[in-house]
Amino acid sequence: MGLIKAALSSVGSVLADQWKEYFYCDALPVGVLMAKGQKRVSGRSSNTKGSDNIISNGSVIAVADGQCMCIVEQGKVVDICAEPGEYTYDMSTEPSIFAGSLGESIKESFANLGKRFTFGGEIPKDQRVYYFNTKEIVGNKFGTPTPVPFRVVDERAGIDIDISVRCFGEYSFKLANPMVFYSHIAGNISNYFDFKDSELEGQMKSEFLNHLQPAFYQIGSSGIRYSEVVGHTRELTELMKKELMAEWLQDRGIEVRKVAISSITATEEDEKMLKEMQREAAYMSADRRMAASATAMKTAAGNSAG
């Protein structure tokens, strides 16, 4: 059983009125990561609750831009499609994988998580069509409830210390592997999975803040001042992707896309201390400045090696 491309026309063409069953999904609202497909059984009716969990042979399934669709039989994914278009469901063919922009990771996940079923020509007892939102989910705000460590390295002034900063900003993410998300998080939902109304949002925010600290430490170690982090969002994004690879991408199929810092400030006490140290460095003799710089570099090298 698999999918065959039915037409090259856009989703929502006259095919919806020509076929016995037509599965589709309206535009998914921001925050809705997964929804059960709607089943239209005639040109004038639609089963929006999807209570009839059977897909007739020859049915048409539509996939829109920014969506990934999968067919689930007896709780296992048997077909997946991330390419926009209209497809005919054919029970006589092998399972299909139209990876689209999701790439090879989907094929690897299908091999590990999917399962090919045979029913001797009989229709399985439970078949469902699910749609996933593969667009970038933006506007996820974060802020450190308490100050977090930030390493300050200033070789010229001979400074290598940890200070405390507060940080506020936003991050975006997307479903990079819907199969992992379905298998590990959502499962056989009856209607839809709303990120904003789930416990997942709070869990991800806590994990994001936990991994922000080591990312900050690496940025500070490279000599970037905390006040300049807003201009280095690309580096911060890459560090956060690396930090959250296992917890988000591998375990949930979710990938960090962008991180934006709106403000980052040191505590008043640390800010005053830094200014005093920089002021003292400005009045150092050339010899003392060179010695202090060498000491700072040696300390930084030792910390990096540790």
C-alpha cells in the first residue's frame, strides 16, 4: 500500500469533488504542530472529526505547502509525504516516502520507526491520516529568571573572570523530523496537538535556558563581550543547535532555527567591577600590561584544556 501522485495541479483542485474520499488539512494555526486529516466523502460534506478511520482504495490525499502527511495503520507509520500535491492511495503498491525538503532523515526514521504491514488484501481495522506543520514556529520568548554565568576574557586588560548576566530574547524552531515527533511525543491524537497548550512548551523553555549557559560560556571564552552578543546571533544559534541536538532533534524531531537576543545586561556589581579593572589596566605600564596579558592567556588556555 502506498501513494501515487494523482495530479500536478495545486492542492484543492476539482479532484476534491471527483473522488469518493478526499483527505486534506486546512492551514494549520501557529502553534499547532500536528492535526488529524479531514475526510470529505462527497463534494458537499466533510468529516472534520475523522471518526471513520478507514481509507478506501483509490482515495485522494492532499498535501499543502508547509505540511508533511503520514498514514498510520494500527499505530505504525506506513507512508509519509512532505511534497505538496495530490496523491492516490493504492493498496496494491509498496509504502511510499516523498521526503521533500525534509531530506534523508525521514527515510532513515522510516526504516527505524515505520513498519510495513500486510493484511492479505484486507483493509486494516484502523487507518489514520495525520498532518504536521513543518513551517518555522517563531516568537518563542525566553528570559533568564536569575543571572547566569558569562565568561569575560580581555587579554589587553588581563581579565579572565566569570560575571553574572540576565538575558532576554526569542527563538524559533521547526519540525525537522515529523516521524520522530509522532512516535515519541504526539501519538494517535484524536484532533490536534497545540504546542502552546501542551506541557511541551514549558519543558522546552526550561531546557533551552539550561543549555544557554554553556553556549554563553563558549562565546565569552572567544573574547566576545557580553554587550556584543546581540551582534553574534548566528554563532549563538549554531551553539544552541549543537547543545540541544540530542534532547530536541533526536528525541523529538524538533530543530532550533534561530536565536535572537533582545537584551543582555550584567549585574550592577559586576559592571562596576569590570569598569574598575579596565580603568586600572589603562594606567598600567607597558611591561605590566604585557605580563598581565600573558597571565590571562595562560589561564584561558588552562581553562580550555580542562
